[in-house]
Amino acid sequence: MPYTIAHLSDVHIPPLPALSPGDWFSKRVLGLFSWHRKWKAEHRPHILDALQRSLDELAPDHICITGDLTFTTHPGEVAQARRWLQSLGSAESISLVPGNHDAYVPGALEQACEAWAPWMTDDSSSAQQFPYLHRRGGVDIIGLSSGIPLRLPRTVGRIGSAQLGALHALLASIAGDDRPCVVLIHHPLQEGAARRGKELLDREALREVLGQYAVDIVLHGHLHRPVRATLPGRRGRIEVLGVSSASAFGDRYAPAHYHLLEFDRDVGQTTIALRHVCYDRGSDTFVPGERELLTRVPEPT
């Protein structure tokens, strides 16, 4: 039986809680204005209900979420996101990384990481850290944090030298295992994916580190649309897959959508296949697409 991973992103879990008086003197007031002007009608609770039904039906073995659970990282949103994560399944069955909306104002990312630590804790450590490693069903899942607090209305991301160094050491430590390796990050790392002011600032440095090791797939969000690219890697190429928002009705960006990845061990290799699962407005359901071969990973000799 294949091991399956569902990839979700940019959930922006509605509704937005009421803001406290102190929030009116921070960047959150811009988020509130943006939510009511543009995004409230796009991110709908009934789509998340349909998503839950789809996940229950397809029953993936693991769920990877690449950030933006919240819109302004309000404490009420952080608590609401924790309850939503608990409703999806056990912490063991979910890997999460934060996005730029989860670091909306200074100090918010630390609060979110503390609340969501069970889904972002390295297997070998009780402390929440980035990068982290989750080893699930013959697959290595590495989580990176690219969300940074910004006072201006920009949505750039950054990994930073400390995290890049730790990633280098982590990939080197598992290099001899030759298991399929999936990296999670919120911002896209391929050139041309995000316009200026929304990009990952140190994407070139990240690509250089990943290209030295046997990384097979990078999963990201941020763009609110499905995108696909490839990067050079030690095993030939790294598949880079971006997904649309998991709660989007589809008036402003692509309708809600998630990836379903299948890791199927065969004689001498692991075959990785992809299915797009897309929200259909008419039926208020998520509809799985055709299975597509992505790549093959040789088994260790």
C-alpha cells in the first residue's frame, strides 16, 4: 500500500476574531481592513467543512501544511488554528510550518509556534525548532520557517543564516539513508514565482543547500494558486509544488485545492505520484484528479 501525504496551505481559518483596542495601533488594523474589504468573502468556513469531508474520505496517512493558518496572528486566531489542527488528527500525523501571516506583527510568530509546537517539534527533541525532521512511513519531512514580522505591508520571507546552517547539518546527517525527502516551506524558492515584495529573500542560498543533497520534493504555498517547477538536485531534479489556498472560494484566486502525494515502494525504488484534489463550487466537494507520476527514488543498496 502506498504511503500518502496531503499537502494544504494558506488556510486563513475564518472567521476573524474581534480585535482588541491595542490592535488598532499595530499592523493588524491593515489586516482587518484587508479582510473585510477583500478576503472575508473568499475564505469560507463551509469550504473547510468540505475539505474535512474530503480528507476523511481519502484518508491520507499524513498531512503537511505550509503556513498561513491565520490572517493577522491575533491570539484568537492562533487558538482557533490550534483547535482546527486538533480536529484534523493526532500531532504525529501532521507536519506544519508557519507563513508570513503567522508572523504578522513582532512577537506573534513566537506565540504561534508555542501554541502549535506539537505539530512542529523535531522527532529527536522536545524543543520546537527549525528546521525540524519528521520521519513518517519511510519518508523524511523537513520543516523550515520563512515567515518574518514586517511593519510595512510586504510579504517577503527569509530563512536566515542560522537556519540555513542547521539545514545543511541536518541534510548531511541523513544523507546516507537515501529515503525520499520532502521539504516544507511557506514561500516559493524558484525564480519568478513571486513578484517583488512577496519573494523569499535568500532563496538562492536555500536552493544551493538543497541542491547538494538528495531532496526530492519541496512543498510551498503563499501564491494562492497551483504552481510547479523543478530545481537541480543530487538525484537529478527536485520537484517544487505550490498549492492554492485550502479555503478559497475562487473569486480572487484559484479555488481551493490540495495535493495528494503517493509514495509507493517497489523493487529497488520508491515511486512518487501526484493527484490534484480541487474544490468544485457546484457540488461543494473536493474532487480528486488523475494520478500523475512525479519521480522515482532508488532504494538504498
